[in-house]
Amino acid sequence: MKDLATVIIISLVLSFGLVIIHIIMTPLLSGIANSDVISQNNMSVQALQNTQSNAINRLDYVFLVIFIGLFIVCLIVSYFISGIPLFTFIYFIILIFMCMTSAIFSYIWTKFEIAPELTLTIQNNFPITNYIMENFLVFTIILGFLSMIVMYAKPQQI
């Protein structure tokens, strides 16, 4: 169950972190490119624009790849945990607690997203992250039940 909690926390921190990096780096790169010293050299301006297009604008895909990776790692870890069917009820109760936690995190994301300063940035540059975080409860339920199936459905070792 710690693996599911880890996925939830890392996803929340990563989504906020990537949006903050985008908010900080976009005007910073523009300001550097427009400075008197840098704007005289076309190669420097081109390098800054490449950084903007190749790194900063792809942060949404970084979140998607890391989220899918965490999802897969959670399922692999669940396979290696030996689950006793007697504890399925306890797992289910912990899953309900994790679902409540992810619903709270989804609410926090929604409040973060509707801030006037961030709405356009998130909608234009982070559509995948926004979709995942708005439906975070659904993804948590899917991951929790898949993890439970993987943990308890494998052949028991004697």
C-alpha cells in the first residue's frame, strides 16, 4: 500500500513542480533573450528559443511518462509482495483512505488550476497533467484495484 501512497504523493508534487518550473522559466528565458548582451548574438537567442521549445514546452509529456512509469512500478512491486487473502479487508480499507487522499489532492489541484494567473498556463501547456490531476481519484481507484488483483491473484507459494 505504501507504493500507492508514493505514486499519489509523487504525482502531486511533480505536477505542481512542473507547472512552477514552466511559470518561472518562460519569462526568464524571454528576459534573457531580450537582454542587450544576448540579443546581439543570434546564436544565443536561437539557443534560448530551442531551450524553450525543446525543454520547457515538453514538461507535460515528462509528467505523463513519469506517471505511467510509477503506475507500472507500482504493479511490479505489488507482484513481489506476498499478499495473504485474509488481509484483503485491511487492504480495501487502506485503499478507501488512499482514495480520500487522492480526492483531496485533486481538489487542491483544481483550486490551484483556477487561480487567474495560472488558468491559461495550465490549459495551454499542461492538458495531460490537468486531465490526470482532475481525474486523480479515478486513476487511484484503477491503480489500487489492479494492484490488489496482482497481489492476491498470483499463485500462492507454500
